[in-house]
Amino acid sequence: MLVLLSVSRGDDSGTDKMEKALWAKANIKPAGSKYQESGQGMGQTLTMASEKEGYTLTDRATYLSTKKNLKLDILLQGEASLLNIYHVMQVNPDKFPKVNADGAKAFVDFMTNADTQKQIAAFGKDKFGEALFFPDAGKKIEDLVK
């Protein structure tokens, strides 16, 4: 059986937690010489995986912004279990009366506005050939999976 090197951030970040959840779901406990933790950020982890000809889990934006310096290709993307979704929300001003409720509402409205969502969808295309992020306001998971 061929065992390939897997390089992990190992830094308790969101990406690290997602990776560990995927290993657990597969009922695999990564260990040994074919599993290495960088203990560093995503950019450094990608560099380490590239130099050691290994595999890693990464976010799209970091990969696309550093891929010109890497010998790595995307092997899997678009699966629901790999989505790294960010949401914008307003906290309840009744529970947190010191918040700027009007400012928060304005920010949420701005971020979920159709024009802003178009800008998010276009961000990075001019420099990297594809978008760094996918807007998700008003969408279901099924709409985001490719």
C-alpha cells in the first residue's frame, strides 16, 4: 500500500480543525513519518507540502495567491464537507445594548447586497484567473457545491 505524506497546519486553526474532523470521519488517526505538522500558517504549510511533495488541506485564497511558488495542484474541491463558509450577522441589541445596532445592520445590509456579492464573486479573478471567494448570501449549501 502506497502511503503519501500529509502535511497539517497543526496549529488549532479553523483549517486544522476541519482537517482533523475529516480524518475522524474517515476513522483515520494520522500519525507517523507520513504525517507531519508544520505548526505554522497556511502559506508556510503549503510551502512545506510542496517541498516535501506531500498533500495538505488549504483554503482557496491562500492557495491561489501562492500557487506560482508551489509544485502543487488542486486534487479535490467543491465537496460540501470542504466548504469554509463565513457569514455576517448582527448581534441582538436587546442582549448587548452597547453595540452599534444601526451600524451593524448597515454592515450586514452592505455585505448581503447583490452588488457587494458580485464584487466578492469577482475578487481575485483579474490577478489569479479565478475568484478567491464565493458569495453565499441567500444561498443553500447545494448552491455552493460544484
